[in-house]
Amino acid sequence: MDAKRKDIHNSDIPVLCRACEARHRGVCGALSTDQLVILNKQSTLKRVDSGVELIGEAQQAESYSNIISGVVKLTKMMADGRQQIVGLQFAPDFLGRPFRADSGITADTATEVNICSFPRTMIDRMIKDTPELEHKLLEQTLKELDEARDWMLTLGRKNASEKVASFLYLIATHINPELQAGSVSFELPLTRSDIADFLGLTIETVSRQMTKLRKDEVILIRNNRQVDVPDLGRLAERASQ
């Protein structure tokens, strides 16, 4: 059994937390059993449909959440009303901005999402009392910074084919937090229009490059949104990872 999951049958840990990937791989992994019990009493497990705003830009959030499953789209609004997708979040990412009164981004569900929400005041208090939790949040922040820098490289230096392959590789390697290697199947969390926006390409270019990847059998496309990746290694090569 994975060492990260060694406490899965610990009867002292709340039932909802025992098999939760966010518990074992996310920020809740820094909490003690007693803290999990306290947090669990005020936690709410929610299933949210796609296209729902979770956090509004400049909005003061009263709660934080762990993403249990699904994909969250992060966007920034320009002064003239235009929006830009600036990132995606997956399980077991932490949704919220500790140490800041409001959010600098809008977070919308790109797919149906399951989240575990808890009061902001409680987590803020636990951060002060638990250095490990603060360390875990810093780790996630640095991870997101590294991913943002990698994406800057993708947008600034890669050609259209590599950009589309990089996007598909991003989804394939993040959509299932337990995935290790090999083949993977997933439903595209963004429309062709959103993918084009995210990559700085036209919709026609995105469609053309996905067709090329399909013809080269790097991916299989079913029902327009369902994508199968038989070999992640081949997709990584096309993405110049």
C-alpha cells in the first residue's frame, strides 16, 4: 500500500477524509487527526455543475475548498471586459487565497466538480497553529508558480502543434491524481474556443492540430470531447516535454 495512504483505515480519522485524495496529497495531509475531526464537523461536500462561478474576481471569499474531482478554470478580466484563461486547477488543489482579503481571479467550474469546503476563519486559525499546513500551502504556491513559468514557455516558444499537444498532456497528467503512466482517457474540460483562448491560437488552428494528432494516432477522439491517449510518452514527445 502507498505510504501516503497508510492511514486510510485509521478509525480516528473522519470517514469522509480516509480515502480522500485531497487528504493524502493535498493540504489536509498536513493536519493532525484531531484537526481533521474538528475541520470535518464544519466541512461541506458539494457537487457543482459545470459553468458555475466558485470565486469572483475581487470577491472576498468566506470559505476555502479542496478540489476532490473535476477541473476548475481560472480567468482574469481586462478593463474593457475581455477575459483571459490564466490557469486550470485539478484535484487535489486548494481553492482560495490565504493571507489575502479578496481573490485576484475568477474561478469557474470547467466540468462537474466535487469540492470539500470549509470556513476561511477556521483554516486561517489552523495555519497560525500548524507550521506544517503553512508549509504545505507554500509548496502548492511554488508548484503553481513553476507550472505558470512552464506555461509561459509553452505560449512564448512552442509552435501551434506543440501548444495543442502540451494542453492535452496537461489534462492527461492532471485529470486523475492517481494516474502514474501509460494510457489515459478523459473528456476535454474546455470547449475548442476556450482551448484556443488558453493557447493564444484560433479555433481553426486548434481543430487542425488535434486532427493531425488523431491522424498520427497520438490521440483518439470519440464523440468530439472524449480523448484517448494510448501512449503518454508519444504525446509528451509531440509536446516537447
